[in-house]
Amino acid sequence: VGKYADKIYHMTFPPPPADIVDRLTQRSDDTEEKAMNRLKVHHSNVDAVVGKYADKMKNIDGDRAKTEVFAEICGIIDEM
């Protein structure tokens, strides 16, 4: 197995160590085209859910301290 067994590498960010590059494999569906398609499907699914539950959804600013975000979530749940 070796010392790199628990690591995940990207060919650019972060690149694998030179001594294991030849042993690495890449998934057949790991292409930009496939990733773009998965993202398109994801957005389609999200849009469908948002459309159905828009009147029940709440927007929360997650770019704050986790205690603030949690407190806001608890407040929304308490109001239900």
C-alpha cells in the first residue's frame, strides 16, 4: 500500500510526488466535459427543488461565524 495510500491528488493542484505518478490512474469519467454535464444536471435538480419549495425556503448567510449561522437556523426552525 505505502505511505501515499490515503492521499488524493490532482495532476496540477496538488500534484502527486514524482515517485508515484506512474502508478496513478484517472477515472474514465474524470473529464471536463463530464464534470460540466454533472454540474448542469445538479443545477437542473436544484432549480426543480427551489421551484417547488420556494415559498418555504429561507436564505441564510453562511459567511459568518458558525455560532451565528446555527443560531439563525434554530430561530427559523423555532418559528415553524
